[in-house]
Amino acid sequence: MWLGACTSSIGTWMQQLAQNWLVFELSKSPRMLGLDAFLGQIPILLLSLLGGVIADRRDRRHLLIASQFIQMACALTLTALLVTKTVQVWHILTMSFVVGIAQAFGGPAYQALIPRLVKGEDLQNAIALNSIQFNLARVIGPVIGGIAMTKLGAEWCFGLNALSFVAVIISLVRLHERFTPAESNMSVLESMKEGIRFVRRREGLEPLIVIAFFMTMLGVPLIGFLPVFAKDVFHLGPDAYSILLSVSGLGSVAGALIVAGTGNVQRKGKVTLMILMFLGVLIACFANSSAFWLSCVILFVGGAALIASFAMISSLVQLIATDEMRGRVMSVYNVAFRGGMPIGSLVTGQLITMTSAPLAISINGALLAIIGAWFLFAHRRVAKL
């Protein structure tokens, strides 16, 4: 499962690099970069709750396989459009939206499947290892993608991404784990409400989900707007963007390795909030740096902090959830975690258009640090976990 997901993630990051650069080249607008990220994530905000209910009622493997086939078809479509030189920005935006719909149903199923593959005491390590494969792909994918895009053309990035889905589909077909959902006479709407009630009743779960929303809303847009920094701030080309993306991914791998190596740490909530505050400071420092290699160092440490806080929040949510509710709980978590991205991307893109990329990203970093401090010192339910 790990190997299949890693292969697919490498393809995804190859396409992400080419897609971000292509959108920016075709439109000449940071707003379009934000819109592309928004359309890719907004279906997750709208449909994840439904996806969570289905994940608790159907074989999670089947949902994941269907999701992979849809994403593969979108990558193949964009490859064909690039080969025929007919691609337009609206084609890319449309495919991003369709991929977002597929992920809205595949995401809760994937997250609910992981705890069934490991013992409870190994869950934090498993989540960290899952983060390692994703972020290892963030290092390898942009490097290969940068070479493919400059030497062969962007269509190779999209085509190789389509091919990479074969690996995860094979791993899912070979997986022996089966989830047999309990019989339920509840309507889909009532099942959604039950999941939300569970989140509100469990101590610390609701603020964890709020923190996840702000973490992605304020922390993740920096990655999406790296093309703007590469081109408009450092006055460099796609190679520099590839380096920035790879450095961020390498830092994330380092952060995930640290979390996996520390095992089941005490006071996860307090540690997470301290890392979140540190991340906000790092984002503001990156935004105000004019030296490319200093920015790379800051981005490396920021990547480590981002993934460490993500892995610890995710493990806390997974440990609090029960198996029969896990699909719905993770769908609520997905709405927050993934829903913060489109909102953050859209707002940040508009703010960059009105002011500048350094100022907009600085504001995001400052707000993230303030939110981490508020939950650490004022609203202490998470700090006690």
C-alpha cells in the first residue's frame, strides 16, 4: 500500500509542478493560480461528509479504486490536450474540479483504511510513514517533473502521472483487508448528523478540527504560490520553482521521520501547538527573505514543521475516533483540513493581486502564529491532550 501510494504521489507532484507553471504561463495571473487550487479543493469541502458516510457503508477499497480511475482519466485528458496543443486554462480548471470530486470520496476511505492495517500503538508511526511517502514524492516528483518539463515538455508530466495510478490500483486490488460495514437503516443525512454529533461530544476533537482548518488555510498557500516567488521575487525560471518545491518536500520528509522516530510522545497537543506557532514565524521569515538559498533553508525547516504538526493532529483525531465512526469523523476532519486550502488559496491569490506576494504570505504566517498561541495559552483543551 505504501509503495503504491508513493509511486502515485510522485506522479501527482510531477503534474502539480507542470500544472502550476502552465496555469501561470497561460494566464499571467496569480489569481488564476489561486482559482485552480480553489477548484481542486472545494469539492472536498462540499462532498467529504457524503464521502465519509459512504466510506462507513461500503467497501473502502472499492471507493479508492474508483477514485484512482477517475483521476487517471483526468490526467490522460490533459495529456491529450497538451499533445494536440489545444489546452486552455479552463480545461485545466475543469479537470482540477473533477479530480477534487474523486478525492472527496477517496480521501475519507483512505484515511479510514490506514488504522485497520496497523495496531493502535503504531498508528502515529503509520501516519508519519504515510506522510513520508507523500513528502518523499514532493522531493522526487518536482525533480523528475522539472527535468521532464524542460527537456521533453509538460505533456510528459501529465502522461507519467496517469501511468503512476496503475501502481496504487494494483496495490489496492492485492490488499487483503476487508471492511464489512454494519447494517444501518439511517438515512444519509442522519448518518452525517451522527458523525458531526460524535465530533462535538468527544473532548478535544472539535478544536483539533478547527486548528486543522486554519493550519491549511494559512500554512499551505505558500506552496501553491511558489511559482510567483520563483518568477517575480527571485526573478528565476521553472528550475528555481522545482528546487523550492523539492526543498519543501525534503523538509517535510525530515519532519515526518522525526515524528515517526519519536513514537508515541506525551502531551501531543501542547507540542503540536508549539510547532504551529514556530511554523507561522517561519512562513513570515520566508516571505521577507530576498536571498534564494536562505529562503530554501527556511522552506526546508518550514516543511518539517508543517508535516510534524499535521501528523500529530491527524494521529490525535484517529485515536479519538471509533472504527464504526471513523469514516464520518475523518470526513469532517477532511472538510476542515482540505477545505482550508481552497479558501486560503483564493484569499491569498486575491491579496497578492492587490498588494504583493511577500506581504500576503507574511500576513498568513503572523495569523497562524497568533492562532497557535491562542489555543496554547487561552483555549487549552488541545494543549491538555
